[in-house]
Amino acid sequence: MENGMIAIAAAIAIGLSTLGPGLGQGRAAAGAMEAMGRQPEAAGEIRTSLILALAFMEALTIFGLLIAFMLVGNMS
């Protein structure tokens, strides 16, 4: 029973930690493309900010994966 609950918690941790940043990355990329279309001369600065923001969002996903691994490691 306890192992099943830990497995469910790990699945929820992975699911939520990928859902939020995934949606955020899509919105950020769409906003950056729109901004570059409106002001092509600022494309370099926008691209740099976008890549930095995407890296931070990806870090959130990796933290969720780490939590899931920690939960699964406690199953035995």
C-alpha cells in the first residue's frame, strides 16, 4: 500500500513539474516570436532573454524529476 502511494506521488511530481514549464515555454516562445516580428532590431536581446527564461523553466522540470527519483528511492 505504501509503495503504491509513493509511486502515485512520484507520478504526480513528474506530471506537474513538466506541465507547468511546458505551458510556460510555449507562451514564452510565442511572445518572443511576436516581439521579434514587431521589432526585428531587438531580436538579439529578445533571443538572449528567451534562452535564459527557458533554461530557468527547464530547471524546474529537473527539480521535479529529482523529487520523483527521491520518492522512488524510498520505496524499498
